[in-house]
Amino acid sequence: MTPDAGAAAVQGPMTTAAAAVDLLWVPLGAGGCSVGWNGRIFERIAARRARRTRLDLYHSALQVRTAESSFTIEMAPAWNDRRADRGVTGVGPVGLRALGRLRAFRYEVRRWCDGTIRDAAAAVGGPVRLGEDPLQAQLLLDLVPLFPACTWGRDEQAAGEMWNSNSLTAWLLARSGHDMTQIGPPTGGRAPGWRAGVVVAQRTTMPGEGAPQTA
């Protein structure tokens, strides 16, 4: 689903709805960091191997509002923010599990009340509204601490691609009952790790929960 299609599904983020789930597609490397340069090299190699056109790469994050509070949810490097109230619910290693002992090689899963997302202003199409169901929004928030803290950049879950920030977003949306067939990066782009999140989410369901719909 492109940002335009998402905006059309439920008009306008920040409406008067009591609850909301918004998805942000931030271009990889927005803000000029080295991640963008590394990502372009990665995509060039991947495109050449697959014999396809190179695509823009995206990092995803979520903004969730309930009647009581607003939260930002994303996976981020453990070293890029030291504020005590950043809502860390889990940590995991980057690259190799043994390297996770070092802060420079750890990521954090953050469910940050009244938090911020770096480079949110660069999100293509702005926040994409996915739904306004209070129960679904609360379920998504409750699921964040249950996210599997696998090694970033590896495929320890045998899901067919690397585990990363897009895996977190896709896993949460799939487990909270969003229609994953209707959600995807902007036209001309891709989100490495997204499919891994969906695949792993499909393997486990909560009591009374139906299987997530396939992306």
C-alpha cells in the first residue's frame, strides 16, 4: 500500500479519534548518516543478484495513540539516545550475538510515551493512518515487550531475510490483526526485513487470536 492509498483508507493522521495507529516510512539514511550510504551499497548488490532495478530503501516506525497517551515505537541503536524515559522494552545484538555485550553493537526496542522519532519529518507521505480501533491500538502496545530480540542483520528465525527495524513494525502490525496484504512501502521502494516480521508473526497466535493475513 502506498502512502497515498493508506491516507485514503482512513483520512488524515491526528484526527479527533480516541485512538490511532500511524505508520511512517522514513528513507534509509535520512539526516545524512552513514546508514544511507551503506544501504545504497547493499541495495545495489541485492538488485544485481536478483537482476532487478534498484529500489529506494525504507526504515519504518509507528505512532500509536490511545485515549490516555501517545507513543512512538521503533527499533534504534542503543547509543543514539541516552534519555532515561525513552521506553526501552527490549534489547538485542547487532551483527553477531557475541557483539551485543558492547553498547555500540546493541539495538533497543522502544515504546516511548510522548516520544520522538528521528527524521520523522522526512517520512514519505507523512504518517499513514492504518486504523482507529482502541482495542487494536492497545493490543499493539501490549505486544511490544514480546517482540523476539533476534540478532539484527541475521536470519536466526529462518524467515528468509534479515531481522531489523522493519521486522519489528511488521510483526507488531501482523500480531495486532492489521491486514498485511494492504500495507507496504511507498511505490518504488522496499523495506528489507518486513517480510521476516510477517512470517514470524504467522507462526504464533495469542489465545482467541486469528492468524495474521499474509503480506
